[in-house]
Amino acid sequence: MRIWTIHPKYLDAQGLVALWRETLLARAVFRGETKGYRHHPQLDRFQIQARPLSAINAYLRCLLEEAESRGYSFNRSKVGPVRDVVKIKVSSGQLAYEWQHLRRKLRARSPVCYRLWRNVAVPDAHPLFTISPGPVETWERKNGGT
């Protein structure tokens, strides 16, 4: 599971669809609808929020907007209400780590998308996140996982 800190505009079609599905899985975790993935480190930053389900819904809303801007038909009914969500702090080291990881993926599977973004030094973050100085987050699995 990978819930990107990076803005979804940088994802290729395959990446955006995968992120939508994985975030819906995260939503199912917070709704108590699955036994799996409850302790996945990618969920840590959401679990510590006052309203984790609302934070996931805010994350999904941005994905939906990106998908619709590309002409995709994601199911709007999957995005629940967003209430009292505050921006989630994520480190600049995490953003940089994810950017390197994504560019490797794009180079291999989507050369056109890779060429479009390869000269971006510091990508925009997903609007739910605010970036502050620091190393890669402790919840990140640095073994090249998805």
C-alpha cells in the first residue's frame, strides 16, 4: 500500500487508479470493514488525526478531482463527508523520498509521463499535507516497496 504525499497530478493513469483503490482500502480500514491492513505504516499519519475517516475522505476528494480533470469516471459516492480536517504535517525528506521513488516507477512504465515531470526538483504535495523540514518519516518502509 502506498498513499502518496505527492500531489496526484504527477501520477500516470495506472498510478492514479492504484492510489484510488488503495485509499479506498484505507477508508475501509477506518470504517472497520476489513481486518487486513489495520496496522499498515502508511496509515499512521491518518490514524493520529482527530477524525481519521474524514482525513481519508479529504484525501480521496483530491484524487476524485484529479481523475475528473482527466476525464475518468471514479465513483463520487465513495468519498464520504469531510469535517474538521486539519492539514497533516509531513517532512520534506518524505516528499523527496517519494519523488525519487515515483520517478523511478514512471521511467519504467510511463516514459511520456516521466519526461513531463523529470525536471521538477520539488513536487507539489497533496493539498491535505503541509511540508516541513525533516528526514524521511519513521513510518516509511525504505525497502523499495510500492
